[in-house]
Amino acid sequence: MNAFYQRSELYAAFFNPNEEIRGSIDRLVRKHLGRRPLRVLDPACGPGLWLEHFSRQGAEVAGSDLEESAIALAAKRLPRRGARALVGDMRRPPDELGADFDCIINLDNSLGHLADYMDVAEHFASMRMRLAPRGIYIVGLALREDGDEIDTGVVYERGPVDIEGGGFAALRTESLGLQPKTRCERIRQITITANVKDTPAVIAEQYDLLTFTLEMFGDILAAAGGFEVLACHDATDESLPPKPFRRGAGDVVLVLRKAEPKPAPRRGAKAGKAKGKRAKSANAKSAGVKSAGTKSAATKSAGAATAGSTRSGARGSRAR
């Protein structure tokens, strides 16, 4: 866990969602859920910033985070009734948080902080089990293909801002580009503080974030039980404009819904129909189409699927 994130007052001061991104997320929820959410889970909730947002709308909220100081601050921010925040792992949040959530939210590329892609698959499987029927999962991540290049330099800069408890601070986050061997994006972050209790004057850190090829992401969703991609949005713009869900899409916010199992074919179907289905299946395999148990599965031949937080985030572990 990095030193910046261990100081949850710093994280809350810099990454408290502004009015624009709050409005953008609310519009996504209303569009794909058809109403305000009743139960919301944030599996990497940090100091509870998004939980607080939805709690004010009347939702029952729950969240977890590895950082104890973040959960302590979340407990202070959230009401005593209808809210729960526990120390826990994003891969499999504590069972005490419950299930049947109609909205799960996990922005700021928190997934990128997991150790490997097996951890990511475990996380999605857990989220799938927590979703209510027709519930949605709003998640931020980075889609990068082998050979992609990204601009290096400053991706987020803010401050000075006042810190709860006294003092002020400024933050600068830089991208050092994709690492060729690991395909991770390397991030350098520098925080300068003044008169902030128990905090050094300078916090300088560097870490790597996982990225995903389109095919890899489809395989992960399939391994987790299957998800449908409802929408893809540009995460670098807080208005979250729609963006094609395709190879190398970059930093995106996806709206997912768990794919329901297809019903088994009825017995007694005519032999001719069964033959036709087998023929179609054979043709699909020969064309290189790869099913991932979801409409959004990556295909080796087509390489694109239909479907639109800034790059400055990270939680649960979060600290981008």
C-alpha cells in the first residue's frame, strides 16, 4: 500500500468526485437501471466518497477496502443506518456486506492495482455473485493492445487544496508509459504537503497498473461466468462521452450486466434443425469466432465488440 493512500484525508481532498462526474455517473445509472439504485456496493471504496454520494440519494450502501484508515474515514462520513464499510479485499469483499446489489461501482482503475489477471478474474466472479438480477456494474479500467503507445507526462495535477484537520497539499501524477515486458502502465506520483499532521513534506512514489487487451478482457469475463457490456465511455473526460468498445480503447468506464445462461434446447426438436445448428456452430469455429459467455466477448477475427474517473485515480488499493 503506498504512503499517499495510507493518508486517507489526502486522498479524500484530491479525489472527492466533483459535480460533473457525479452527474455523469447518475445519468449512466438512470439509463441502464431505469431508476435510482436501491443498494450500492463499492468493492474498493477508499474513504467512502461514492458511497456517501449514493447514500444521500437514499440508497443502502456497502463498501470495503484494504486500507484501515480509509475505512475509518468512511465510517465517519457515512450515516450509521443504511451504510456499512469494512476492511476487506477487492477480490472477494467480506460476506457481511451482503449481496443482491442493483449497482456496483468501482472507478479510478482500481482493478489495475491487483497483482495479476487471475486476481482480476476472481474479482469479477465475486462481483457477478453480488449483483442482483438486471443489476449493473460500473467499472473503470484501461484497454491497451500489444504495441500500443500512450503519451507520457502529466495526467493529473491539482492543488494546493486544504486538507481536513489542517494544512494544505498539491498533487502531480505522471505516466511513464507502458512497460514492454509487463504491459503495465507505470505511474509516478508526487505529493507536496505543508502543515499536514503526521505527513512528510514530500511523498514520492512509483507503481505499475495492469492493462487489458480486448481479447484478454473477454476471456476474464468468461472465466468469471459471463458479462454483457452495455456501454463504454471515455474515462479521461468527466462528462463520460460514449466511446467505441474496441481494441486499444484506452482509459474507459464500462457498464456491465451479468450474462444470463442461455436455455438448453428443447428435447424432441426436429433432426433437421439440430443439424442446422451444428453446421452453424462448425462454421463459426472455422471463422475463428470465440465465445466468452457474453455478448461483449473478444473475437480473434473481428477484434471489436459493440458498446462509452479520470486517469488520476486508484484505490483499494487506489492511488493513481
